[in-house]
Amino acid sequence: MSQEQAQDVFLTDEVRAKLKGSLGFQVEAAFKYVPKAFRDGGIPREMWPVWTLKSKNGVQAATIEDEAGYLELESGSSTSKFRPQSGSMRLETLRKGIIAVERFLLEDGTSFSWDSKTKDMVFHDVEGKDHIKNNKIVDKVIEHMTPSLQVELQNAINERATLTPDELRGLE
């Protein structure tokens, strides 16, 4: 029986792509995300809002299935109803997963940035002036989000939807 020699193994981009979804990840690592409408819509990069997100760890991802809803049996009857709790799950995911946002554009042309470390929301008005609101929790960011954007970010957090190297270029 021959003894195998230890070898250095390198994870190439090609192998990484083939193993997507099967590789482990650094649990505390944050990642950048830009909504698809900006990436796919031909919007100039300087307008892209950059979200810094943290995915759920493996235990949290599995637990979320138990929190998806519950089955309710009506007393004295054989009728049951499923009660989904998708809104509360989404909110919990966003609260834990949003670390920061830069240049979150609002309908009126203003934008804001927020960071979980400082808890400052910095609004940038259309005249170029900044207005700082101190000590704002992540819920104040979520208040400005449409349900479809909430779902997209929730999915990005749950699936650890990282951007391609080309998409990441220029965002740092």
C-alpha cells in the first residue's frame, strides 16, 4: 500500500463555481450586494446602492424553516389552517442581516447611508447637503424599503448571494 503524500490544494474560480452552494463560508463575514434592478438595468455604477449584508449561519438557516408558520386545528372540527409568518421572518432576517447601506436612493432623488456601528443615517438631499440623524436602528432603514426589495435582500441574506468579481469592481 503506497502512502499518499500531502499536497497543497488550491480552490480555483472554476472549481469554486462548480461547487457553489456546497462550500462552507466564514460565518461572520459580511458581503456586498447591489439589487438586481441596478445591476441589470443599465444604471450607472455611481447610482448603485451598496448593501453590506451578513448571511445566516447554517443553524439559523435551518431554524428559519420551523418559523415559517404553523398549523392550526379548529376545535371541535377536523378543519386545519396553515398560518404563514413570512413577514415576521423577513423582518427578523433583515434586522440581523443588514450591516450597512450606502447611497440608498429614494423616489424624490434624495439618498441616505446607514451603518450599524455608528447607527447614523446620513441623508443626502438633491442640493448636495447632508442631514445626519443619530442613533437610528435598522428598522428605520427597513421603513424605506418596498416589500419587493425586502424580499430580494432577504433572499440575498439567506442564500449568501455574492456579486461577481466584475460587479464588485469599483464598489470598494
